[in-house]
Amino acid sequence: MAFQRDSQGSIESDVDVLDIQIPLTRVILYNDDYTTFEFVIHILMQVFKKSEDEAVHITKNVHIKGKGVAGAYPREIAQMKVAEVHKLAEEAGYPLRAGIEN
């Protein structure tokens, strides 16, 4: 690995940090017969920071296809998102389930 100073005196290397690829894990929401559309939309907006339009689209996929991708994150973050979904669903009295897929 070669190092050199740039014009401002900072050290540069020939390794581009942006070339490092972190594998992402998808967080999946699963359909059930009890959780309301409104609650799923709320979860998608609060936990996954989706816009209302994105949340509605994903919720429709969950309802029609039986599951939908809420987002893709590094594995540890995906696991924390799943745990947060389960906690919020339990507190609200809904059986909403989430999981992870590679």
C-alpha cells in the first residue's frame, strides 16, 4: 500500500475506502389476518423511515404477496429492526412478524 501527501498535507492511500462492500440483509414483513394496514404503514414510516407513498406500496405487497421487503441493512442493523418491529407490534397488540433474508 502506498501513501502520499496531497496538496493540503493530508495523507492519501491507494486504497479506495468506497470499494469495501458490506453485504446487506433484507428485512421482510409478513402478512397476517389481524394487523391493520394503518399499523403496518406506521411501522414502515417510523422504523424504516419510508415515505407514506413507499409505506403504502410495501403494505400492499405484504397484503397481496404474503410478504414485503421493508429495507436492506447490514445484518446487525436488520436484526435490530426486526426486534423493534416485534416490540412495537406486541405493545400495540398486533401479531405482526418480521424476519431477515439474505
